[in-house]
Amino acid sequence: MRRLPGWARAELRADPACAGLTTGEARWYAERALDEGRRQAEPYRGRNPLELAAELGVSVSVTDRDPVVAGRHVLAEYDAATRGIAVCRASLEERADEVGERRAMAEHVAHELYHHLEATCLGRLEERLPPVVVRQVLGLWPVRRRVRACSEIAARAFAETLAGAALEGEEEATG
Ligand SMILES: [Zn+2]
């Protein structure tokens, strides 16, 4: 059995739709999402995410505001209406301390490029996976909930595959 990355487990734990899932069920969603993100990155392997964004007609900017989506602080945001990626400066600088500026930028942009692909051709991953059926104690009908964490897990797997491959050789060369 493959080991799930800690960040993927954290994404699932933060998703209210997953509250009633067994460990095995949660793993099923995470594995679909990891596979999907990596598979979608394959055609772009080795490409610089910033160049790829330009090629796909997606603009990239760095913003000083802290984007909040559904009550959560996000690292960056993709706006389908403007086909624009806004990367949060604070998040970028924090990650740059760990992996360097170029890689931090590549990761953030690559992550949002996955959401761009979802918005323009793939559709949100959670909509393509079966919903979680929640049986309510007092409710008459079971509630169906989409696992939104799947889209985030796929985006991160996409970013790691894409940005990792694009920058590996370069980082070795510069130390
Ligand atoms: Zn995301």
C-alpha cells in the first residue's frame, strides 16, 4: 500500500465532507486525486510553469493582499473570469525561505495552473468523483457532499510533478 503524503492527509482532515469517512475511504479519494494531478502534469513535464502560463494565456501577478477563500487563507488564487493567477506575497516569501525564490514561484504558479485546467477543460475534480453520502440523524434524506479537498490534493500533486521536473536540473547546476 502506498503511503499518503502528510499534506494530503491534512487536506482531507480539513474537509468537512470527509468527517464521517473511514480511513480506507479517505485514502481512496486522496489516491484518485494524487494520480489525477500527476497524470495531468505529464504532458508538461520539464516545462517552466511561468512560461507555460504565458503560453496558455494566463497572467501571473503577485499581490500584497492576503486572499481568503471560504474563510481560509490561500497561497494563491486563480480567477477564471480574468484567466489570472494572483500569488500572495507573504506566502511566496515564506516558501522562498525554504526552497528559494524561483522554485517557490514555480510551485505556486503550477498549482494554480491545475485550477486553470480544471476551469477551462477538465472540470473540478470533486465533481468528477462520487460524492460522500452523509446520513443525517434527524434528516429524512441523505446529504451528498463533494470532497473539495480532492481538487487541492490534485493541484499540489500537479505542482510537485511539474515544478519538480522543471527545476531539478537547474538547481543541481547552481548548487
Ligand atoms: Zn488550490
